[in-house]
Amino acid sequence: MSLKKNTIANYLGQGWTVLMGLAFVPVYIRYLGVEAWGLVGFMSMLQAWLTLLDMGLSPTLSREMARFQAGAHSAQSIRDLLRSLEMIYGGVAVAVVGIVWLIAPWVAVHWLSATQVSAASVAQAIGMMGLVLAARMVEQVYRGAIQGLQRQVWLNGAQSVLATLRWAGAVGVLAWVDTSIEAFFLWQGLVSLLTVLILARQTYHWLPPAKHPASFDLDALVRIRSFAGGMAATTFCQSC
């Protein structure tokens, strides 16, 4: 795939995703109210903080996938590396869901202190945020892998379709199913899980078969620790 096509696809895909995220904001506010919509901003803040938990692993995986394309990895070693990162991200994602669910009631009552939305609804919405945030963390694994495999055209096309489903679909949910903030976040969670499944399936589709089933490989993680550490430090500095 040419650099020019990948670059154009990245610009178009990111532009469409941003457009979808902004285009329906007035509609969401009309159905949910300003205070409930503020919870979406709260989730965006949490997501920004959680990028630090990436630890530089997704850009490192992208690099290793590119090296695999150049012959630096066998099918077995790259699948083992991918499986190792899947297990790490999966563990972190489960922890995120559990922690968010546990602190949701306290945050709803003592931190956000909403007046137009009940504390119970806010707590449920925050709990659902945990699912969305966890799924979006796992998305990073496969997004990094697909970028490293130089499949940006497909990736940006898929992300554009899914962004449309995520944001335009939420309008349909609010208009015809339920106007609650819980319904909004439930829809976001379902689309996030669908995104993980689609990206995972395509990633493995593009990887050649290996002799043995993929497994956790500590040595593979040790080999990438220096580059991942550098990327983690860069991400932390940019966040400060």
C-alpha cells in the first residue's frame, strides 16, 4: 500500500470520525439535557487519563507488525506477541471495568453532584462508561496491529462506518428506544465491543497461520521493553 494512499486515508478517516462526534451534539443535548451530556465529557476526560495505561505497547506492536512485514518476525513469533499483548490489555480492561463499577456510586454522589439527573442514573451511566473505556483500550491493540500491517485504507474505512454507527445510531436509540443517559452509554458500549470483534477478526485474517496456537511469550515482551518504555515516556510527557 502506498504512503500517499495511507496518508489520505488517515486524514479522511480521522476527519469523518471527528465530524460524526460533533455533528449530532445538538440532538443529544435536546434529548438528554446539558447536565447528562456533561457525562460524555467526563468519559472523554477518563479516556485521556487511561491512555497512560497503554504503556507504549500499541505503537510498539505497530512497529513490530511492520518489522514482521519486512521479515523480522515469523508467523509464530508475531502471533505470540499479539497474544501476549491481548492478555495484558484484557487484564487491564477487566480491572478498569471493575474499578469504575465500584467507584461509580461515590463519584455520582460526592464528585459530580448532578441536580437534574438522579444519582442512581449517574452511577449507572458511569458504570457503563467502564465498559466503553475498557473496550476502547483493547481496540488500541488491534488498531496498532493493523496500522503496522499497512492496512490504513481498510482501517479508516471501517472506523468511519463504526463512528457513524456509534454516533448516528445513538440518535436512533434516543429517538425511538429510550431517552436516558444509560441507554446512550449502553449503545456506546455495544458499538465498542462490536469494534473490538471486527478489528480482532481482521487482524488475525491478515496474519499467516502458525505451527502452534498463539500463547503468552514473556521473552517477546522483554525484547520490546526498551522501545515500549520510550513510547510510554513520550506519551506521559505529552500528557503533562
